[in-house]
Amino acid sequence: MVVPTARALYALVFFFACGLCWGGQFRLQVGQTNRVPVGIEVRNAETLCNVEISIEGGPTVQQRVSAPDFLAWLNLTPGQAGPVQVSWRGVFYRNEKDELFNACPTMGQTRFMATSSNADLQADWQHHWQSMGAAMSPCVQTALTLQGINPAWYDRRDPVGSVMDKVLARTEQQCQRFVQIKTPWGKEPMASHACQLGGLKTRCEGYYLAAGKGPRLGYEQALAQHMAGQSLSAHHSETRAAQQARARAAQLAIEKAQAEEAARVEAFKRALAEQKKREEAEQEAKRQEAEAERQRELKAAEAREREWLENRPWLVRKLSRIQPKPLEDEEAPKDEPNKNEAAKK
């Protein structure tokens, strides 16, 4: 069969551009569906192209891959331990919308090893995270999660290089720049750390701004923006809990001051009432003393009068018994003529 010239040239491009490409280094868990990436090596200026991927013992699928890493994500479910072979080649593809995608100038294959355990990989990664330090370790782990990569089943010790090695190296470089952004919280926790705002010691939460403006970004959002090439700045503000605690403390202080003032007013009222009662009691005591003194004086006067009466001279006693005539009896004769005249009339 005669191969057309264009197809023959494209086959040569496939041959010289690819060679044997190992895109794995991930282990597969037996009996589980594993979502793993395959790094497709594309050496021309394509930014989006199509590959046909064949899975040993499985289906053949079409996938579009894009720059910069040209990762094809596969769901592999191995039934038993051992190697799982995956191969690919670039083919043109037209989708349901009649959009035509170029074939990636590549051919290659890789294999994944299916096992029942990844204990040795987890121990290796745990040591790797600890060696990175407190700032780099969470950054790299978060960055890989944002890219959909679970390194728990990735074998870093595999001597065969792959695109994933490049992804990991780039992620670590991005995190090295990210952790160098000067933050007001320093080595303290971003979510809640001691701070001083306007001379007030309180608790603050950190946040990032893209290009010094826009909405506040949390750690993951800021890291995603940083990985996309956005410049960031770090800031902090008082936490809501600290604001509420300060407002509550201020309210309690106001309530305490009000209660103390009310207590002072009540104490003053009680003092006034007690003073009034004392004054009334003193006045009543004085009145009773005065009344008692008056009664004593009256009794003393009566006693003196009785004593005088008893001891008065005989003549005085006799004279006191003589009763004087009333004045009416002396004036009565003068009125008789007037009564007679009235009778005659």
C-alpha cells in the first residue's frame, strides 16, 4: 500500500520527536480506581492537541492535552498486582461540535506497577515533607492538591524521569517564591496570631491581596493565584472573634460601670434615708424629752401650788371662801322702771 507523502512525513515526525517516553512513576492500588496522570512529551509549538491512549486490558480513549505539561489523566483499575502498560500516539480528532484538534507529534508508552500497599512511599514522602520545613511543606502539599495530584502513590525514587518530575520541581520552585512573600504574621499561624493595631494588642487573621487590591484571598486562593503568575501582598486584620471579645469586654465594662454607678446611687439614697431616720429619731427624742420636761415642770408647779395652799395663812384661807356677788344682781333695780313702762305701753 502506498502511504501518502503527508502521512509519511508525519510518521517520521512521530518517530524522531518521541522515542520511548516513560510518563508514570505512580503506583496503582489493586482493586481500586486510580486517577493518575500520564505526561505526554510534545516537542513542537503545539499548545493543545489530541492523543489516542491505549490501556492494556482496557479501552482506547481520546484525550486533548495542553501546555505546559501536556498531562493526560486516566482512571485505571487494576485487577491484580503487576505492570499495567499504557501507550499513546497522536491522532487528529473531531468532536461532536465538529471541532478539529491537531494530532500531538508524539508516540510513547509507559507502565504503572499495581500493588496492594504504598507504606514505603508514604514513609518516604513523610520524610520528604519534614525535610522541607514548616513553611515549604504545607505549600507544596497544597499546590499539588490544587493541581489534582495525590503524591501518596507517587514513587520519587524511580530512576526513570518523567513529566511529573518536572511538575514537582516547578511546584517546589513556585512555593519557594511564595513563602518568601513578607507577611505581617511571620512564623505565627496565619489564621490567628498576636498583633498590634493602632496601639491595641489583639488577635489578627492574615490574608493576601492580588496586585494590592481586590477581594481578600485565603491561603489556598492566594497560592493558586501565585501559581498562575499573579503578584501578591500579605496583610492582616483583627479577627472577628477578637472584635467580638473586645466588644463584649467593652459592653461588660459599661455594664459594670453602670452597675457601680447604680450601686453608688442606691447607697447614697440609703445613706440619705438613714440620715433622715436618725434626724427624725433625734427630733422625736428631743420632742419627747421636751414633753417630759414640760410634764415635770407642770407636776412641780402643781406640787408647789398644793404646798402653798396647804401652808397659806388662816386669814387667806378664810378670805378665799368668801364668794363675791355677781354684777347682774346690783344692776337689776335700775332696769325695773323700764320694764314697767314697757308693760304700760
